[in-house]
Amino acid sequence: MPSKRTSRIGALTVAAVCSTLSAVVLSTPAHADSVRIHDIQGTTRTSPLAGRTVTDVPGVVTGVRTYGSSKGFWFQDPDADDDPATSEGVFVYTGSAPKVAVGDAVTVTGTVSEYVPGGVASGNQSVTEITKATVAVASTGNPVPAATVVDARSVPDAYTPAGDTAAAGSVNALPLEPATYALDYYESLEGMNVQVADTRVVTATDPYTELWVTVKPRENATPRGGSLYGSYTAQNTGRLQIQSLGATADFPTANVGDKLAGTTAGPLDYTQYGGYTLVANQLGTLEKGGLERETTHRQGRHELAVATYNVENLDPSDTTFEAHASAIVNNLRSPDIVSLEEIQDNNGATDDGTVAADVTVNKLIDAIVAAGGPRYDWRSVDPVNDEDGGQPGGNIRQVFLFNPARVSFTDRPGGDSTTAVGVRKVHGKAQLTASPGRVAPADAAWEDSRKPLAGEFVFRGKTVIVIANHLNSKGGDQALTSQYQPPKRSSEVQRHAQATVVNTFVKEVLAAQRNADVIALGDINDFEFSDTTKILEGDGALWSAIKSLPKNERYTYDYQGNAQVLDQILVSPSIRRGCDLRYDSVHINSEFSDQISDHDPQVLRFRP
């Protein structure tokens, strides 16, 4: 995804000189007798007063942020107008710890600015702020304006209007329709004191003291408590990020399915990672939902079990080897073949030319044995140094683990980091020219990205060709809360090219042997309904087996309140037609705050 995990500092960073969407600065100030906060906020996403100086704007302080580089406070006008499109609250950026407290009645003089978290190039919406502020405290201890209730009734079911085609798809200048669209509704409350009550957690607490809840418990609910992202038009309008203005130690450590009981209240912000965010000065009480990590079924004697597992930048210095080994042995039940993604080289992110990963892999294999599992053998192809993307210096790659007591690997020389594996027909059977080998490593589709790893396996006398993938990430895509609607998914261009290469290779195998058993699996970095998947499946060459699950169980990753598919196992027609295919997305990571990877492993069982 655009950011593997959200960053508290990154989400809150505001430059000392805020970006403005208007270069117009009027020398005549707007005075308090004519300007209130709702006049500053206006009826669109950007202020009609952007760039202007406003004087003695009144309100009551509702929240104070003293941490990070976005120090400041929110204040709200207790005398609201009768227009639901205009917010009555706004953020005042001070740059240093503000000298006000919640309940202070203040007047603020400063410049109205539109700040874009992440920068204009991110496509994010802007936050209306007052900068270069002079603040006068008129009185203290005043009641805070009542929090607006955000719940299933108040949030519309439609997510967003379509952007203005004359403005490159931006919604910024469109009049807000808070009774019609969820994003308009949240925008109409930007900077205001809001509250939610008895909300279910749909993304677990992350290392940056954030979690996501839903105010619509029935909206695309998964059996385990999440909110399913099942199509581009199922954005889940009830999702809301929760941060806190209080001590980090007091923030709840929650898993998906837990509940924030009672009231959670505070100003509504808009951040770089997640968009609309309730920054709480009052947190509900955590009620645990008792979510447990899943365990799949063990494969039968005549079943081949094939798994994919992204182990998230695993290198020898990590402390997660025991936990990964336990997951493979106990939760995945020791699959016969495991495709590992994000195996780093022997010294991890140290960028000194090291590309070998034997220390990393053997440390994991030893941990698996210690956990009671088989002593796996392994195959891979080292990448060219710093050519496959990922963490600089880490040289991530895919690795095959296989249990030699159950399955054998067909070694065929010739495969290296730059040589393309081919397909030939031998005695009516498809055969790889090298095993292991890399698929079209020189193709432009793989620039700064992981090249697919292909290998031949034999199970009970039957050959199975496996292609391990880690396609281009979603970095650079515009967020669901972007000012551009629908958001642009720029990362798809490379992923579509990669999917085309993999689909072409699979077709070469099937041209040599129509009934060949072929599996393409890994971190596809795209949804089961995406065009990337459709290209991989093109002309019936493959089929994404996660679609054999009920729709509400199709997820491998949890991002910003949406349970979604990134990891997939795709199979050739002979495997799909066998009618004995069993698929499991084994939820051991994505829903938990103490995850050892951000991906859930996938397991396929079938009879070749």
C-alpha cells in the first residue's frame, strides 16, 4: 500500500509555512463583525478566505495538540449558523506548544491557509487552518460546544461525488452535500468537536498509536469483525481513524473486533495517512472481542499443500524468526511448498553489495525445526544488487521452501539473476529450461521490482510448476479520501505490465502441456476484483482461488479500516477443474496489533 504502516509524525506534520491553494493576499483584514469560523470554512472544501487575514475570530478551544510538528489547537464557534455545509471549527497552527487550554474563550487573528498533508502531489484534500496567529484569551473554564454525533444514521451511504472533469477530477470546488455523500459530511465537520459511541475496531492499533473504527457495524462486515473492501465502490463510509491528544501509554491496544465502549470524542482532523481522523481528548473504554489467530487444516496424504507468506523484510537481525516458524508449523500446518516474499539478504538493509540470503533462510528453517516442523529444503535465485526494489540494501526476493519428505524439487541448471527461464515440450510434457529460474528478468515491467521465481516440483509422481511473485506495490496511488474522485491508481501501470508477463509465461506452459498443473502465487499487491488479477487470469490461463471463499472471507490485509486482498494463489484450469481444491486465508497477522507481518498467509490444498 502507499504506506505500509501509517506514521504518527508524518500524518501530523505541518510545515511552518503552510501551502495555500490561493496566492491572493488581500491587504484589508476581514473583521470579526463580518467573519466567523463558518465564514472561513465556507461551503466547499477550500476556504473562500484563503490567503486573507482575519481579525478577532471568536470561539472556544476544543482540543490542544502539544506533540509532533503540527502543534496548535482547535477552536469552535458556539453560535452555529443554519447551514449544514459549513463547519464551525478550525485548526490554529502555532508551531510551538500553544498557550491555551480546552474551555478557553479566545479570539484569533491570523492568515487563512489551506494545508495539503503530504504535499500537493499526493492528491490529498487540504485542511483549512489559521496560521501566523495572534491569540487573545477572553475567559477560561467555558463549556465546550457539544460534540456532533457521528453514527450510522448521520453518515450517508454514498461515499463521494464524482470530481469535476474541468478540474482534473477534483472535488475541491464542488458545493458540499453533507446529507448525500460521506466525504462531504466529514468535510462539513472538519475542525469541529465530534463524537462516536460504542464503535467496533476494524483496524488494529498500530505502532504509531492509531486505530480505525466503524460507526456502521453492519456495513460489509467480515465474520471476524472487520469491514470488507470488496469493490472500488465499496469504500465503507463508516470507517474513521482514531488518534489521541492524550498520553501514548493510555491509548488502547486493540485488535479487529474489539470495541471502544462509551464515548470517544475530540476534534475532526484530516491527515496524510487516513484522511478524516477523530483526534480524541476522550477515549472510550476498550472491550476485548476475544479474536484468536486462525489455524488451517492439515493436508491429507494425497493432498499437496502450497502456501504464500510475506514475512515482511526478514533478515538475520530480526527477532521474529521463532514467531514466523511457529506460524508456519502450527497455524499453516507445515505446508509442502511455501513461497516466501520479502526475504532479505544476509545483512539486511546494510547496502554493501551483499545479495546472498542463505543465512536468513537457514535461520528460519532451523527455527521451523525447533518449533516441531520439518527440515525444509529451499531454492531461490539471488537478485542483482539493488535492482529489485524494496528497502534499500535489503535485496528482497522470493524463496521456495519445500518439505523433501513430501515433495521433490527438479533442479535444472541455467537459472540466474539475468537469464530468462523458458518452456519446452519434452515427451508431451511442459518443462522449464531452468529450475529455479526467473521469468523475463530483463523485461521493463520488472524495473526496480521483484522478478518472478519459477520452479518445478514433483508430488507423488506429478509435476507442478510454481511461480512465486511479488508485484509492484501500491505506492503513489491516491487515497480513497483524495480530492480527486475517483482516485488515480498510478501504480497499476507497472503491475498490469507485470501481470501480462506472468500470464504470457503461463500460457507458454499450457501451450506445451494443456493440462499442466501451474500455480502463480505471492504478494500480488492488488485486489481479486482488480484489472491486475483479470490480466493474470487472461484467456482462462489462471483463476484466483481466493474467489472460492465466501465473499466476506476474502481478505489478506487490513488497511485504513478496509479488509482487502493483496495476496493470492492463482491456479491453472487443470487444478481448478479437479473439484478438490480447498483454500484458506489464514488470519494470523492483519487483524492483530502484535502482528509479525502485515500480511496473512494463504494456503491451497489440492490433489495433482
